[in-house]
Amino acid sequence: MKSELLVTAKEESPGSVPALDRSLDILELLSASAGGLTLSELSNHLEIPKNAVFRISQTLLARGYLSRHVETMAFQLTGQWLKLATPRLRGLSLPALARPAMTALRDATGETVQLGVLSGVEGTIIEQVEGTEPLRIVVDLGLRFPLHNNAPGKLFLSHFTDEKRDQVLSQLKLTASTPRTITTKAELSKECEGIVSQGCLLYTSPSPRDRG
């Protein structure tokens, strides 16, 4: 039978490469760890010898796929991975397609323009064109952002269908980052409806820490 030919993910194929398996385990664990993990933490979580984690992490550091905090020594993923996974159209990546329009918008406003995509119930910055003003916001590519307490995230929520929005909101923890943060689903849904009717969402806060 056809089903007998299928190999499950748990089965080890004859051509499996242990070092590659370990590398992917490390990457998947780091992708789920917002603050990063140290060499010891990676070794303990994955039950992999420290010397193996060290060799893999050093290779990924050298290739630019990992960074390491100078104080905590925790490893984190970098935006380098986005070059491998960004959507493409006619051979061009989404950032390449969007950059001319982003640059034109930056030139017209002087402000930093960022391109984000939906990743599960979060957003991810995959490209940015830095502003020309002395005070400007710049982030690391690959930065994840919640959907409920900032303008880009609310734009995603606003353009979902009602059914999709309700589904996503049921998975979100509406934690407050500032006194202005909306923490009820009803109020957030109401704001999303207002965003659609206005066609945009404006934030006037001078600092990303003051987002709501």
C-alpha cells in the first residue's frame, strides 16, 4: 500500500546527518527563545555535549546566522535567516520588490520605513530603509513584534477577516506594555474597525517604548 512507503519525521533515514540534526535542533530552540540561550543552556535543553554545541555555534556565528550577547553570552538568531526564507515573486524577494516604494516613502517623509510579514501570531521585520532624520528608529532584521500593542501589528489584525481576527485574538495574551495598551479583545476589535475605515493608523509617540 502507498501508506507503507511513507517515512515519518521520527524515523531516522539511512542518509541522516547527526551534525545537521543537531544544528537544526539548536536553531529551532533558539527561534523559540526570545532572550537567547547560552552554550550551557543549549547543551542542557537538547542533551547535546557542550563541545558539539560549541563547534556548531561557532560555525553559525562565523557565517552570520547567530549573534552572541557580549554580557550574557547568549546566542540569538540574526536576520541572515530571512534571506533564505522571504517570499519570492518572479525570482525576486519581497524585500527587493518593496524596496523602491519603501525608499520613495522614506524620501517623502524622512522617516524609517519597515517591511513586516506575519509569522504565526506575531509579526517579523524583514526589511527596512533607514530614515534621514537625526532621531530615527532602527531595528535588527528578524525582530518579532506582537500584534496588539503597536501600529504594524494592528494593521495586520485590521485587515484580517472577522473570523480570522477572532481566531488570532483567541491566541494572543493582551499584556500591557504601557498604560495606553489595549488589553480587551472587544476594544481592540473596535480599534481595528476604525483603522479600516480611516485607511491608516498614526502613532505620534516619540519613542518605541511608549507604543500602545
